[in-house]
Amino acid sequence: MVALTLVALVALVGLQAPAHAAGVPDRVVTRLDLATYVVNYKNGMPSTEDTNQFRWDAESPAEVAEIIRAMRIANQGDASTRGEAEAILQRYGYNLDWIEDSASERHYLVVRESVPCKRCWGMYILRYDTSSAHVNLAVEVPHPFHDENTPELGIKIFRDVDAKMFAMAGTHRYNSTETRPEYENSRVSDMARSYESLFHKVHTNFTTSAPNATHVVQLHGFEPRADYPDVVLSNGTPEPAMRLDGFSKALNAKKVKAGMFDGVHYADLGATINPQGKHTNGKGGYFYHMEMTPGVRNSSSKHTDIINALKDAMFAGRPGEVADIPYAPGYNPTAAAAYAVKYAINRNPAYKDFTSPNGDCTNFVSQALLAGGWKTSAPLVVDPLTHRQPQFWYYSADSPSWTWTGANAWAQFAKDSGRVEKVRYLSDVGIGDVVQFANPADRNKDHTMIVTSLTEQGPRMSFHTTNTLDEPLWDIVNRHRDLAFYAWRVVNTTATPPLN
């Protein structure tokens, strides 16, 4: 087989003209359908047993370490270091691509081995965007051929749930004839048994620990058995976690018959020696080992049911903890939230209502931030154009700053001044954090909200223009699946943007 370049791969999925994506400076982004791209790539990998195309020797651990180093450099988002990352990866037969998914409009960093592979170590995708992902979720496919259709389901989950990382092994689990002495009947090419592989090192380097731990969904397959359900879930221990139980119940509610390993039932599918599971559990994370019959893996409708059930499990409550980002010493998030609760439905008459013509949402959140400790930034001398200048944030009944009333202008002021830091996952927002959304095509913020409570149903938001108190964030997300969300934590209350 002739090696597939990016040009050849994208030709299979209908390449559109490369574009420079907002938030991804100095990088050419290739626009394509991500799911089709991954499946086409999988179809070019070696799919047979016992051919020893999976390469592992004495030099391999050092090569893995170098590839991981390059991935970390690339994932920092610094355009000046991209060349360094690409040069490292190319030495090991890997390419570095920035992909814009034509379905979701999100951007992804793709590290893919040349096809046919030199080492057969797999393909890895990291979410690379300026918006906040919904939840800290990783999707892993360790057996892309032995467990048929797990790559197809995995990339759908990755995209539809807005996960952070997708990992797919590079060949059949039995491709190598070399066995592991520590695991009976296990091959070196089996990624669900390997602690030293690139697959596992990507897992350990790009998943996070508690309190903001990653949820890891790993997809597998088994043949139907008497008295077994269609799906067997496990977290790799005899004690299923509450969220795993919630996933099981959500699957059954959608008529996908599911059960869980609990130390007694389905013990042969319990994943108790799975290295990714052991690592995830050791970091205080959440492991979802999912064994599925062919009837589930081969059904598009069942794929949809699984994705919706996972969303129900992820977004029914708080999948993460509050982000580990210190609030500014001068900011009282409780006071900001209390102000928003008080005036969410009935506006504060001390402030003008900007509902018509442009909306009152950012005016309302600015008031709450002021109540929480934000300091105004106003000119010493006001002139007719002062309110347009991006370094000011102040209220005036006649002409408030655009940064006070405009969603996008506020976001620019808040970021440029250093008053906020992005919360990477919506699931990790806390009281007094600000959440915005935008059209992903232009990333101009259109709406501003503030977190006013945290409940078992997840974060709750209050906002104007449609006066709303404590609406569940996940309801808003599910209503606006086509939009990009941004979450901000206040880390400074007085700073102003530098003058241009």
C-alpha cells in the first residue's frame, strides 16, 4: 500500500480550502469531516494478526518519550515551537496536523503515523480550540480491528460529547507474535495490556488527576453469551462508581441492555488488569470500560443511544469539581452571585435597561462583577468616543463603555487585562464564574451569563436579556449544541489592558 499523506486522506473526505482559524495563529487548518477522516485512516492501518508490523525494541521507550515531548510542545499552542514539534515527530514517522471538523466547527491537533506505519503505534487527537470543552473526557480505542466498529463509535463519542482526547491503537491487538511474560496470552501489540506503549503514555500525559480528574471511556467488544447483557460496564474494580451506575441506568432507559461488573457478575469482563484503568483510578479519575456485543457495535442507532446515554450520565450532574484556579483575592464570588440572584428577574432600577436593541446580558453580569469586587476603569476626561475604547470598563447611564454592555467587548477586555483565566471545562465552573457562548465560525461572544449555584443537576446560570434565574447549564448547552462555549474565572479585579 502507498503511504497516505494528509492530502490523500482529505481527498477521501471532501477537502475544502485550508483556512487560518481564529484562535490558531500562523497555522494552516485543514477543514474536513473528522469522523470520516479517522475511519479512512483506520482502514489504511495493518489489520492482521501475527505479521509483526508492530515494532518494539530496546530503543522504543526513548522514542515514545520523544514523541510525547513533541506532542506536549505542540499542545502548548505556541506557533513558534510548532516547527520543533513537527521535526521531532517526523523523525519517527509521525505527522502533525491541525484539523477543523466541518461538522462541529471545532479545531483538533492530530498526531498520526504515516500509513502504512513504521511502528504501528496509533493515532492521537487533542481538542485544540479557544472555547471551553463541555467535560474533561477522553475516548480510547485499544483494539480497532479485533473489536470491530469501536473506532467508528469512539470518534462519534469524541465529537458529539465534545471530549478532550481521542486515542486509537495502530494495528491489531495480536499483530505482534511477541508475548508479555507478566500477562498470560497477551501480546506486545495489545494496548490494553501495555504500560510502556505510546498509547499508554499518551493516556498518562493527557489525562488529569483529581480534583479535576479525567473521565476515560474505553471501548471493547465481546461475543454474545448466555445470561450476559449487550453491554458490560466496569471501572476495573469490584466496586462500581456512582457515575458508572448512572451510565448503566441511562443505557437501560434507552433499551440498550447493560450490566456492571461488581466483583461477582461478568467477572471475565471486569478489566481488573487494564493499565489505563489502574492509572485512571490511581489518579482519582473515572474509568468507563465498555464491552459491547456486535449487535451494539454494528448498529448506528445503538451508537446514538450510547452517546445520548453518556451525555445523560455526564450532564445530569457535576461530572467535574470546581477548577483548581484561585479566585482573585479581591473578588467575592458569593457576593457576585448573590447580586445576580437578587436582580435576575427584577432588574436593579439604578441601572439602565439595554434589552433593546442589543441585549442586557453583559450589562447585568458587569453589575454582578462590580458587586463582587471588580474595580471600574474609567478615563480621567470623558469625550464622545471614550466609551468605545477597549481599555476602559465603567458604567454611565448616558454612555457606558462598550466593554460594560457588549459580550464580545467585555471578553476582550477581561482577557487582555488579565482579569480572567479560562476554565477549560464547563463541568468545572464555580460560583461567580462567567460563561459565554458564540457562533464557532467567528467566535464573537453573543451572550453572557454568571454561575449562581451548584447543584446535583450541575451548575446553574442566571442572566438577562430573557430574565432567568438558576437555569441548569446543561439545559443551555443541550439547547445550543451548535455554539461554542467559554468559561472564565476572575483572577484579578483591577488590571487594565495594555495600550496599543
